[in-house]
Amino acid sequence: MIGITRDDIDISALIERARKPETGGIVTFIGTVRDDGFEALELEVCEEIAVRDLNRIAAEATENFSLKSVEIIHRSGRLALTETIVAIVCGAGHRQEAFAGCSWILEEIKAYVPIWKKDIGESGTWHFAAPGDQQP
């Protein structure tokens, strides 16, 4: 499954879909809202383009890293500290392929997918980060 959602992500369901007889390793990445001195994160997404880009990234990763399955779900909307932002699940014949594919997918998402982030502080101020911005 590849998609954008405002709802919580069912990570267990993503992992279950990755379980296949030919899969020897399943790697997950769960990105969460961390406390960087703000109280919430607002994610704005151009959904049509983002889903197209996520599908392209998943297809490239499948081919380049011999993945047996790829699941990518990204959240949109306002998220509180510790909430899940993104879940990536990669299944492969071997762990090295799954780890490499998962890491590559995350970097591609950060660099190219049109998802904009606003850090919301106590005073209502915010910091804007666009795709490709370097994060601390």
C-alpha cells in the first residue's frame, strides 16, 4: 500500500502484508514527531503528486534493491509530539536489501515528495520546511 492519510497508521497491517514465503527480512522505519522545542507539526501535502512520487519511488526501490514488497504511508494534517509521521516497510529475500531499500526510500521522500512541514510553537510561531530542506 502506498498512500497519504490523516488517520493513524496501522503498522502491524503493513508488516503482515510484507510477510511472504520468499521474504527473509522485513525492515520498518517509523518516523515520529520529536520534541524540537515546539508542540505540534503541521504537514501539508499535494496528495495527487505525492502519491504519484511515492509510487515511483516504491517501483524504483523494488527494482534496484530486489524488494519483494514496499509499503509507504505518510500522514498529513496536524500531528502532536510522538505521533507517527511516516511508515515504510520493505520486505526482501535478505536483510541487506531490505535495509538498503528502506533507507533509500526515506531519503528520496525527503528530497522529492511535495510534503511541507510547519513546526508549531507555544506562541503560535512556526518554521517552514519544504522538500529537500536539510533538517537538523
